[in-house]
Amino acid sequence: MNAAVPVPRAALITGADEPIGRAVTRALAADGWAVALQGADEATASAIAATGARAVALSADLTREAEVSELIPRAVAAVGTLGLLVNGATVGVSDLALTATRASWDRHIEANLRAPFVLMQAFARALPEDAEGVIVNILDRHGAALRPDFMSYAASMAGLRALTRNMALALAAGRGIRVNGIEPGAQPEDVAAAVRFILSAPSFTGQIIALDQPAPSSWAPAGARAVLEGMKTA
């Protein structure tokens, strides 16, 4: 990586209307970043702009690849060369092993896995060759926990977890693009702090930051569940 060239201080955040997206947006704006906000409305962008930061709201349906493909160029046109991409938008609707439909599968895969991949590709292509860039993917808050009541969602997020590390390996050599993931905890502000840490650590890539949000004991095997329940009363 070429440490002499700074990361361009403009970011695209998807899912900017969600609690994590809002916290990340506020943190970046406070640090002087220009922000393009997918999913946020004009009122949200105006509120951020009122603090002195450059902010623009961009609408895009992440289940429609034609709209996803245009999002990076639109963000660049609005706020300048992007140095940071935060894939924070998530679709999570319950479906079950024997009743999940193709429509449910496609919706989760398109929004949670395909869209981040397309955005990462476009981000890398748009970044000048002499600049560094950072990608942060927001993963499932339960980490690698099984979710049999959210089959399509769980599959899409497992894919994004693997994609995060694969893209980190693929984009590190010769491109200076770092890719990391964050498993959220209970507080959106903790995710914002983790994004700030990733931006501040120029050699940090290919990692998953798991914040303090353990999987519920109900997902543990029966024997382990009994032990966990006993610990609560000990």
C-alpha cells in the first residue's frame, strides 16, 4: 500500500436510514467526511449538512442491480472521489427450511450479498490507482450463529462474511484497498467507533470485528443450554 496517498475523505453508506447507518454517518460527518447516504431521505441529509458536513441522499433499490450499478457513479458525482464504502443495508425477513420461496431467497441474496459485491467492484474501479480505499461490511450481529428461522437471511450473511475476507485478499495486492467486517453489538455507536478504528489502522484488513453481542443461549445445543441457564442462577 502507498501510505503517502491519503484515503479520499468521501464515503457512501448504504442503509443510512437504519440505526447503525445513522450512527456511522454522524461519526463520519463529525470527522469532516463528505457522505452519500443510500436509503436516507432529504431531511436526514439536510440535518447532517446543517452540522457543516457535505451530505446527499441517494435513493436506490438494492434488490435491483441496475440501480445498484449506478450508485457509486452517482455518489462520486455528488460528493467526490470515494475513499470509504460502508455496506450497511440489510434485508432480514423470517423464512423456514421447508417453506422458503424463491422470491424470499432472491430478495435476501440480492440485497445482502450481490449488492455489496457489485458496490465493492464499482468502488475499486472508481478509486484512483494512486489512492487507498477502505470497505467496511456490516455483518450479522450473532456472528456465525445458526438461524433456522431466517434461512435465506442466514445464507446471505454467511456469504457476505466469506466475501469480506476474499475481497480483502483480492484487493490488497497492488490496489491499497482494505476490506473488513463488523459484527454489531447492541449499540450502534460502537459500530461507528469500530469504523473509526478501521480507518485509523492502515495495516488492518481481512478482519472481522465482533462487538459484544453474544448469541442467545436458546441457540446452543440442549446440554450446553442447561449449563448456560445454570450459570445465570449461580
